[in-house]
Amino acid sequence: MGKLDRFTPTSPLKRLVWTIGIVATAFMVMAPVYLLVKYSISDMESINTGGLPVPLWPYHPTFAVFSYLFTDPEFWQVVLNSLWIAIGTVLLSSLLGVPAAYVLARYKVPFRRAILIGIISVRLFPDISSVIPISVFFISLNLYSSFSGVILAHTLLALPYVIFIGMSAFEGIPRDIEEQAMTMGANQFQIFFRILLPIAIPGLAAAAIYTFLLSWDEFIFAHFLLDPGGKIQTLTLYLRSRITFQPPQNLLAAISVCLSLPVIIFSFAVQKYMISGMTAGSVK
């Protein structure tokens, strides 16, 4: 019993192990963020130290790199392009994936297992193996170097995740709710849009966050489907173009910070909507 007592939930040893684990995890998560922010506001003296150790914090923090980016019209254009593509991917993936997830979760669809295997098989292969045939197909449809082509390609990547996450969200809703609504005279569309959908919003919002992240950070399909010299470029392509001539680390870090901020803002915005949607669905 003495050995077991050392690992009880209230034992000092277990609290110490949990504390060390939490601190180590927080360090691994925050260290890259700290380095990213540090280099984005570093002056050249803090980067080129002439053989001296790199300081933990810049000698003279500056926002000059951000000022350069924010006054560059090309930078704002690629930000708007990336936002338009990511939001379009979220909307199209949700429009196609949510009804499919509901049908697969609630109805006895013929060959359901084969359909699910076919859907998830899209993500079993690396993107580089499928980008060439998809790009050739989209070029034949005159979708090269267009928003529609990139949005469709990103939707193809995100749709399996939206369907499977959506299925889990709908399967977690008791069928008694539907039966009670039907006995009260509600039709199938009313049940789906006014009852099931608000309850499933937390899971669907998680799928939306993942879809936004996937589209916002995607590079391979954007690289093959967008003309390098064209007007439509994304932030990942913009970052690639700046790497080619070996720019200073603070410029790359500043672009990376700008890549991360919309994702953080979008995640917090949808997280609030998840909580309100879950409460509204429970009340209904």
C-alpha cells in the first residue's frame, strides 16, 4: 500500500510530476512563439551580433519591419487573397460536408462503409501525389490562377475532415429529440435547421477552425494552381518569394507573425460562437 500511496491523486509526488509535465508542455508551446515575436521586432544589431551570443531580447526592439510590410500594397493584397480563399473554403466545405455528415450519421445509406472509406482515402495519400492530376484537371476546366480553383482544391482536402467531424457531432445528439419534434409536427428540414444544427454547432465550429487553418497554411496546391507572376497570390507564396533572396530573419519572422494572427483571431471568434451555439441548442 505504501507504493500506491505515492501515486494517489493528492500525493505530492503526483502533483510534482503533473507540474513538471505542464511546465514542460507550456515551454514547448510558447518557446517557438517567443522566438517568432522576438525576431520580428529585433534590430539588425541583435541579429548580426558579430560572433557574440544572440541576446534573449532585442537590444533595441523596433516595429520597422511591420511598418514596411503594412505600407506594402502587395502584402495587403496577398492577405486579402488568403482570407478570401480560406473563408470561401470554410463556406463551401460546410455547405457540402454538413448535409453529407447528417445523412451518413442519421440514415441507413447503402454501401455506407465503402463511401466512408472512399471519403477518407482522399487524405491517405500525401498532397504531392495528388496535386499534379488535380492541377491538370483544373487547368482543363480553365480554373488555373483563379480563386475558384484554389478554393475547390482546398475544399477537396478539407471535406473528409468536415464530414467525419460532423458525423461525430450529429451522432452524439440523442434521437429522442428528433422523435419528439416529429410528434409536435416539425418536418425534416425544421428538425435539421432549427434543432439539430444548433446543437451540433460546437463540433461543426471545430471543423470550421480546422478547415480555415488548412486553407490558410496550405502551400502545395496554391503553388501549382496560381501563376507565380499573376495577381492572385497567397501569404504562403508571398513568404516563399521572400525566402528566395535570403532576407533578414526579422522580415521572415514578421511575415510569419502576420500569418499566425488571423488564425488566432478566427479561432477565438469561433470559440465564442461554439459556446453560445451549444447553449442555444441545449435550450431548444
